Amino acid sequence: MVCNNGPTIGISRYLGRLLGLLFNNATYLHFFQLVRVVLDEQYFIYNYKLYRQTAGCASGSSLTIPLVYIYLFYWQQDLLQDLIIKNELFFRYRDEAFITWNRSEDELRTLLTIANSQFSQPIWNITDIGATIHFRDIIITNNNGLLQTSVYHEETFQRIMFLSSFPDILQPAIKQDTWKWLRAAILKAIRYCSDHNIYYEEKNEINWQLKQHQLPDIIFNEAYQEILEDFGASVV
């Protein structure tokens, strides 16, 4: 995490508008001073010695994390304007973002370079470019101009769990609470799958995982019917 006056001023203005009335009309300058106290006075203990951090900020503290998200929300408006004008999509979850891009890769890197120029260290990096990528737990595909989405599965992790010699220690979520896992898997399939074919493929994937853990087929039907009843639907 990088800290400088630019982000801190933006964060302080936001806190001033949000909390000013609760603190006798405190201005953003008051919040600026409070935020700087927290961000500047960073200490930690290493090898029984006390150190003061003079560059950057503690990235895992309970304050700096929400401050980063607040700042990213306001900072991303500049990037959004460029994307909106060109009819692109932008999604951000915490400090990760997904965008559609119909120009050259060089133009994309130039845009991010300009965005990163506001900071002493780069905060936006490209992790993946392609017609199909996964963002968090969803697969996003550009199929000849048609946006398709499906559920992303971490295959390496699943394979390790299936082949583990310590099933009692490394117990997967499906075994810890089968009903909870199954409801979550079905709801995720309903939310993420962009068409019926992809949805049915995901249902087959769920059933396959149940069989891998020697769970009866009937449990899927029971969970599926319960979800339909919860939402007052007859079919999905």
C-alpha cells in the first residue's frame, strides 16, 4: 500500500462528508489530521526490536484496508470516464478489477501507466488478458462479442483434496457441511451461469462432486427443490 497526501486528502474529504455532522460539523481537515496520525505513526516489532515504518503503510491493519477501498472508489472515477465513453465494462471487488477492452494492449498499458503515475509505486497491474479469464470465482468469456459467464473451479485444489492422505485433517467444505455447501453451489450456478447450457453443465459438475465424496444423488434434488420453494419458482 502506498500512502501520500493525495489519497489521504481524498479519503479525508469522504469521511468529512460522511461523519462531519456526527462530530459537531468537523471539516475534512480534522479528518485529514486524524488519518495522517494513524498512517504516519506505524510501528512494528521484529526480532524483539521496535521499528518505525517510514515508507508505505501497514497493509493489514483494520483502518488502512477500508481507507484504501474508499480511495479506490473515488480514484476509479477517472478511469471509469474513459471506459464509459468507449462503452466498456468495469467491475471492482476490493483491490481487484475487471474491465472489457476493445483496443490494443499497448493502449491499455498506457492507460494504466497514466493511472499509476499518481502514486510513488504502481498499484494497478495486469494479471491476465484474453477472451476468457476468471475474476474471483467466475469465468468471463467473450464469445464472438457475446458475454458469457460461468462458475470458476480451482481444479488444482480440488485434486489435492481428493488425493489427500489426511482426509480427517484436510476436510473439504462439502464434507464439513454438505447441505450448506450444496445450497451455495446451486445458488452460485443460478447467479453465474449466463445460459441454460452452461447452467446444466454446472449442475452436472455439482453432481459429479457429490459422487466423488460418495454422497447420494437424492440430496441434490432435495436441495434444488428447497431453493425453488424459497424463491417461489417452479423451474430454473
